[in-house]
Amino acid sequence: MALLTLRILGHDLPGTDCGEFRHVHVGTQRGGEPDQLVSADAASAVFEIPVETVPVGDGAGGGAPDFRGPYVQGRRGARFVYLTWGELPPGGGFAMFRRAKIFLADVPGELLGAGAVETTLGLTDAAGMPLCAAVRPPAITWTPAPASRTA
């Protein structure tokens, strides 16, 4: 088992007023709860998600890895993490209205031992709303995180 930190560098956030939604925030989803919330009018958002990579298959590390951890969702072979969007009015609770799925199998195998990988991702869709649904290559690419960011 190895620990891998996924670092999502979000830019182009849609703003706190999107369509019918107000006080919009984005964050990660830990289990069923929002985490690392950032206002959607921020200039950028950085999310760090710890993921355990677990070899499966022939017992010698020859199979595709599996992923575990408090942020990991889905079944084996289709694991993902969520970016969750919701309204968070002053004094109120978070009310999720959409999510984006980031599939862990899309992290290139040669980067899984890097300790940390990152992607830079625009968080507004073509309609000016929060990015949602499956975010798959080529819309997302992973690179090793620079050493200055992994310390």
C-alpha cells in the first residue's frame, strides 16, 4: 500500500451566483460530507486528497491497483473522488446541487508511486455553471507534483 496525494488546482470558478443558485461553494467530498470548501468567487481553489493505492492481482503487484481512503467513492475498477458544489448561505448548512467525478484510473500508472500528482482544472463549464459530471481525459491530465509543493 502506498499513499498518493491528488492535488487539484482549480481556476476559472463560476462565482457565487450561478443560474438559480446563490452562495455557491465547491469542495471535496469525504464520505458523504463536504470538505475543503471554497467560495466559488475565489480566484482559485486547491484541493488535496489523500488516496491509498493498493496492488491487486497476482500478489506481486502485477494487477491494476485499487484505491481506498475516506474520499474514495465507487466500486473496484471504477473508483473516483468527487468535487461537490452546493449552496452555503451565511449561518446555513451546505446544500449540494451538483458534483464532478474524477476517476482514479485516469491517473497514469507510472505516476502512482510519485507520492503526489496534480492537475490544473477549469471549474466552470461551457454554460458558465459549475463543472459537473465525469471529468475524463483529455479534459483532465495528471503530472507529478513539483517538489516545492510536496513538502
